Amino acid sequence: MITHIVFFKLAEPTADNIGRTKELLESMAGKIPQLQYLEVGADIIRSERSYDLALTTKFASMDDLQAYQVHPYHAGTIIPHMKAVSSSVVAVDYQSA
């Protein structure tokens, strides 16, 4: 199993922007067959070092993760939106049980 975690810091972290972006990320569920697990969380601490949203996804293999990256919904809808609203993005991918 491959776990893919991405943190997003929004350029304008209003409650409305965070909520709409969280809903968009969650909309990937059921649209991308390789996506075996999806969780999106909004930060509740809101400290200076906090990121606004966390996306956790899981895939059966690296091939499935790569297919997700280029899937039309992810590449055509999610990525353009996240690039438009984010001031910083960091990610980690690791082998998991």
C-alpha cells in the first residue's frame, strides 16, 4: 500500500475558501478507481506553522498512484484549483501496511 499525504496552505484561508476546497478534494471519492482511501481534514489549531488542509490518500501500488496523478478529474479539475488557491503545498509518499 502507498500512502500519499499532501498539506495545503491557502492564499486566502477564510472559512468559506477552506470549506469549498475541502469539499472539492472530497469530491474525488468514487471518481478515481485507483483511489482506495480518501480523507480530507481542515486544521483546527490555526497556528503560524499550520497548513489549512490535509489530504490523505491510499493506493494499492505506485502504478495506481501514478495513474491517479494523471487521471482526468485529478489533473483537469483538482490540480488547477489547488494551484490557484494555494500559497504552499508539501507532500510525502510512503510505503504503508
